[in-house]
Amino acid sequence: MSNCEPFLRKAAGLHIDECEAVHVRKKITTVRITDSEIAELKQNSEQSIGVRLVHEKKILSAASTDIEDTSIVERALQTKSLLEPKSFWKSLPHPAQFDKIEKTYDKKLEEITGMEAVEIAKIMIQSSSDQKIKRISGSLNIVSEYFEVANTNGLSCADKATYIAGTINTDSDYGSVPVSGIGAMSCRTMNLFSAEQIGTDAKEMCVNSVNPQSCKQETYSIILEPYAIGEMLAFVFSSNFSLKTYSEKRSCFSEKLGTRIAVEDFSLIDDPRFPDGIGSKPFDDEGVPTETRHLIDSGIFSSTYSDLFHAFKEGSDSTGNASRLGSPMGRSSSPIPSPATHNLMIKKGRASRDQMIRETKKGLLIGRLWYTYSVNPERGDFSCTARSGIRIIENGKIVSAGKPVRIVHNLPVLLQNISDIGNDSRNVLQWSALPCITPSVKAEGIKALPI
């Protein structure tokens, strides 16, 4: 029997207008790496339940780690007098058909042992070792998940999913100043995961950053590699396309739907049906079927995204973007979802990374960004810091590593000055961020300030 069913029956017995129950069961394996060694192995299983009630257009909620505790329905109902009705609310979703998505579940990951996970982490460490590297740190997270959502309108759907993500940070005191590097990879299946590549990427970024030269305070052509542009997508781009943000006029693109906001070659897509995408799923976390959605289509602002609540508030329908984000990956049983992209993806271009470098007269290649955030969301101003993985480009060649720089720029201006898009797409999952799929992106006219 469904673990959600007792909660729905309890709500029906109390004559509540609508009830939604969300059940999540997870197995989480974490290997922590400190000082170039395995420092900790943790494996734990957890379950939780969340309920959302809609009664007299008031929305109530409660959650518990006791999946048999149906009393949370009454506890949620006790808050009814404190809430105002949402007159715009229509209905929780009804049953619908869902198509299977490939490469989102791997039995090997679900059944992985702690020692097998440790062996993967050891490969990450070994492949990142170098005489110039002093310290290696990082983590490996493996999650298997069963997610179920059901409601009193007859909807009942479930999904099994697996995730694996590894990160290695390397530090070096070898040259004139300390430098660092990072390697990261996230997948849904073991076959597509390369522990060796993670370590190699971290090693190369660190070693290639030794003896950096100061970057002049100038305007550059900047090539953002996938890990760097992925951070921008998660922390600067994504919120501007939320219907909630758009309708509240807090997006830098508010009132620009249907107009050109980027160069013609640029398309930004939310693709929840991409095989192996970290955010790929057949239905969203309310049970609405997901669909691929062009937010920017060949430069034109084409669409926003929403969950049920914010769609109803604006008199429209959900786009299947309700999210209950879980940690370290996957979903949770949070009783109230929020709108979010699933896999925010830049459509890849044809240029290789080397080709973009050859066609750059004066530029910076940036492999990693830190402290990326919106400064003035309504205008689109943002700030970020490049502290590692910086390479100075002159006349089509990398001439040296670069010292840290700060970039303060504007998103609408950036989108109008993209000059090339790479063919090197990859999954990017920053810490506590939305999943992205992106290639390298080159943009013109960006001022970098030495730190």
C-alpha cells in the first residue's frame, strides 16, 4: 500500500477539501576527504512525510520523520484560524500520463556498499596527486531515492532515482603564491561517472595556476568554462525566469516577454527530460508532467516557469516546475513546494574550447567562480569572484596563469555580448544550487578588477 494513502484517508475523514501527501525514502552514502586521506564514511537511510491541506482555500501544512504519524493532518488543521484564504487557488493536480526518462536510475548505485564508495574516493585522490600539490580535500555523495506524491483528486505517482556526485579541491604552495584547483562531476548512473577525471581536472587546474601574474584592470573577452558559467546559471540567471519573480517585477526581464534579450545564437532551456540530467524527472514534485521549455529561444525571451500556486495567482497553469529540493541531491518531503528549474541548460554550440582561445586577442579563461550573487536583481547587476583556474590569453594563446579578479557586470548586457558558445556541455551541480547543463561561453566587453 502507498505510504501516502493513510494521510489521504485521514484528511477525507475530516472532510478537508483537498489533501496532498509526499513521501521520500533515501539511502545516502558520503565519503569525506581531508588532508589527502579518507576522513569519514557515512551511510544512512531516512524517510519522511509531508502533507499539504487546502480547506476553504486556506493552505495548511505539516511534516514528520515518522511516516505512520497521521496526526500531523490534525496538527496542520489547527493552524487554519491563523491563515488567510487564497481566493485564486484552483485545485491540486489530477492523474496524468508520464513518459519514462532514460539514465536516471542505476541499481548499482542503489546497492553500493560503503567500501565500494571508499574505493571510488581513493581513485579521486590518486588521480589528483602531484608533487606540486600539498593538500587534497573533497567529498563523494551517492544517493538512491524513492519519491511518491499522491492527493485526494486520485493522483498517485512514484519515481525511483539515483545520483552520484564527486568533488576534489587541490591546494598548492609550490610557486609565488598559494593556488588551488577543483574537479567535479555529477551523474545519475555509475557508467557515466569518472572518478579519475575529477582528480585529473582538479590537478590540472591547480598546477596550471602556479606562479600567476596580475591581471590588469581592463575590459576583456572572457571565456567561462562549464563549472564557472554553471554557477552564474544557478545564482544569477535562473530566478529571472520564474513567473513569481517576473510578475512581481523583480526580474531584470519583467515586461520583456516575447522580445529579444540575447544574441540570436543563445538559447536557454529548462530540460527535465534530458537523460542523465541531475534534475531530470517525469513529473514535478506536485505530480504535474514535466516538459522541455525554452526560456530564451534563439535570443527571444519565450517563457517563464511556475508551480501550481504561483501560476494560479497569475491566472495561468503550472509549467510542471514545482520543486521540493533535497540534500545532498534529489528531492525532499517538504510540504510546500517552490518553483524552480529542473536542468537549466544552455544549448551547446560548435566551437571547441581551443578554438575560442585561438580567436581571442585579449582575454581571460575562467574555470571557477566564487561568491556569485545578484547585486541589484531588478537591473540584473551581479558580482562574482574568480579565485582559481584563471588563464591570461593574448593573441590567441594562453600566456600565463592569472591572479584573482572580481567581475561586477550586468546580465542583460552579458546576454547581448555573447560571442561564442562551446561544444563541451556537461552537468554542473554547485554546492546548494540548482542542476545545470552547460558548455563554455565566451562574452565580450567584461571588466575585470584585480583583487
